[in-house]
Amino acid sequence: MKLWQGTPDEFLDWLESEDWELVCYGAGAMAEDVLREPRFAEKVRFFVDGSSDKQERSFYGERYQVFAPDRLRTEDLSCTALLITSGWFREIERELSAWPELENVCCAAFPAMLTACTPGSEEFFRRRILEQCLLEYDSALRQRGDTDNNERKRLLAEKRDFLLGPDPAHRPLVLPRVMILPTTRCNLRCKGCSSLLPLFEHPTDIPVEQNTRDLELLFRSIDGCIRVTVGGEPFLSKTLPELLTYLQEQEKVFSVLLITNSTIQPSPEALAILQAPKFYVEVSDYGHIQQMSRTVAALEGAGVRFRVLTEQVWDDMGGVEPRGRDDTQRREVYRNCEQGWLMKSIFNGKMHVCARSARMYALDCGYESAHDYFELREEDGGEKIRAKIRALYDLDFTDACDRCDLGRLPNKKIPAGVQMAGNMKKSAYTLVRRDEYEALKRAAGKNQ
Ligand code: SF4
């Protein structure tokens, strides 16, 4: 097997110049990401996957068929390249290299191609900023719920033109997402908490003046931010209404997302602000049915846009200890980390390459870096801060990725919201909307 070295764009250019097709190995989340690119989607003939529950089924709607990997031994693969779309790409490469039928087949692994993208290049910008902004914008428009498909398409096309700018040198600086952490307090102690909140021995609230000062410096330096996420357990923050009011007034922010563990009732002041279309709340269902019912009733009663996230699994990010990864390994972890692509973070006077970096710095766990974060200083002015933000996006790799497994492939999943002490009884029930409940009853009736 001949292994492809290069970026996804280089691979697609070559494929199109030869007029070759593709067969993909791996019919999961990574494959869906790949298929979002029309240039890939139109080249794919079929998928193979080692998991028997995916085989002999269609994938991505009805568009593709999935077979067992042995199909590669019998299919005519002339003028066809193999694309591995799985976190297990190294193991798959190793296994397929021993198949004589594939001796002359060209094989590319999507995670390795992402690692090959050069910071500062047009492809890097497109994959790490442009596409992320458009995905965020699309999702925020859907959550607002006040646009139909045609209007959404028009707005997305308009946004794309704006983000591309007249040319690369005069491009606006728009960030897909920034997370702000108003508090390190939480009433739960979840195993594998991505915010590391159970590890804070002295959790604190960040003064709202600090948060708004940091955001002010950020907004002065950029042309827009599609979404701000208010992290931690936001409803524990006493100054949340002030922070939300500030965000509501910011024209450069399109949407604000709050994620709650569902056990804390939002205050009437917070609810009144959250009614605005700019805000959206995600309610995590960790099985605390009574508290969650009250939270959902409060949001519903106030007309807040929200959804309940049930049956969640988390990616296991592991502990904060160094893993001893070299620069190449850190690069691979960073380039394959969705959070690193999507979201920068602001915490207590600094802007960080990702939310994990912000939390580890706050935790004082020995993590330090010369390039993963910078101080938001008044005296730097907009242009200097803008250059530092661009540098954060163009990082080749980060030191934080030596203390985190989120972008390590294959990643490990863990159940969401399991308590460390194991002392919170998880309900067997969840909330279902009335119309969904009626639909479920009808479906159950048909199956009887
Ligand atoms: S530390 Fe690295 S792997 Fe972890 S979230 Fe940040 S970018 Fe991703």
C-alpha cells in the first residue's frame, strides 16, 4: 500500500486531476465531518467498517452503503484511493499494509492529513476558522428558530463572503467561539469533568468587572465572534445577570450559549435576560430528574430557547499530569482536537488557546507555556491584541496538549455526569416533550 503524505486539499487536487474515486474505511463521526465537504462527498463510492453493527447498512442518510473490510479484497480498486476516516487509523494502516490485494492502492488517513496542514496557509484558515465559523453560525441560526432554509442559506453565503474578505491580507478577524468562565464553583463533582471543577480546592467567582474588562479588550481587537459560551455551572454565578446584560449589548457577538448541569434554578433576573433570541441554554440530563424538571419548567415558563441533552457521553480528557509527548505528538493531538479548532477561552485576564489551557492555568497544576496564552493588557491596544489572537490560531502545537487526551486518537468515551463519590442516585427517567411523547406512544402502538 502506498501511504499518502500531504494535506486534505492536496489529496483532493490529486484525486480530481486523476479523476479517481474513493473508498472510505470508518463510518463514524469523523466520516461525517469528511462528508460535509462536497469535494470528498462526491468522490466516495462506499464505506467499509470493522464494526458489524454498521455493516450492510446505509450511511449518511441513504447515500452510501457500508460493508465489512473484506470487501476491499474483492472490489476492483483501480482508479480508486482508500481514505481512512477513523481514529484507529494507525492500526488500520498496519493491518491493510499486510493485504497483498492492496499492494498498489494509494491510502490516505484523514487525521494524518490534518496534521500536515501548515499554520498560516489558506487551507489552515479555511479549516480552522472559516468552516468552524460557518458551522457555529448555522447552528446558532437554527437555535434562534426565526429563519427558514432559504433564508439560512442566504445568510450563510453572505457570512462566507464577509469572512473571506476581499483578499487574505484584508480579512476580518472573526472567531468561531470563545468560552468565558465566570466561576470555578460547581455543586456537582463529576468524574472526567471537562472543566476540571472538582480539582479546584478553593473555587472562586471571577468578578464581573474582570470578565467584562477582558471581553471589552477582546471585542476591541476583533471584528466579530459567532458565539460566546458561558462555562462552568453558570447559574451558580451571582453576577450572571450583569454578564448576560453585557453580552446582550455586544453587537460583535451573534449568539450566547450557556450549558447547565440542570440542578441549579436560574434566577428570575437571569431568566428575564435569557428570553432574548441571542441566548440559548443546553440542559445536561445527568439523571437528577426532579431538579431538572424544575429548571426546564423555569426556562419554558420564561420562553427561553433551550434543549435537553440526554444520554450524553463525554470524551475522556484524562488528568492534568504531563504525558511526555514530543512536539510531533503534541502537534497531532492539537490538530485533531475539535475543541482546539472551535474554541478559545478567556479567564481572569488571559486569553488561552483552548478552555483546557485556561482551567489548567487557573488550577496551578504546574502547567506553564510561552505560547498557549497571553495577557489581555489595556496598554497593548487593539492591533497588538489582534496579532496575538491570530498567533494563537496559527500555533503549530500547544504545551497544553501534553496534559490532555481530547485530541488523542482513538479517543475514549466515558459516561457523562457520573459522580465521584457515587452518592447521587441517577433517575431511570428523563424528560420528553409532550408532542414527542405522543409520537412515541403512537409508534409503540403500531409495534404492538
Ligand atoms: S489541551 Fe489540546 S487536546 Fe486538550 S482541549 Fe486543548 S487543544 Fe484539545
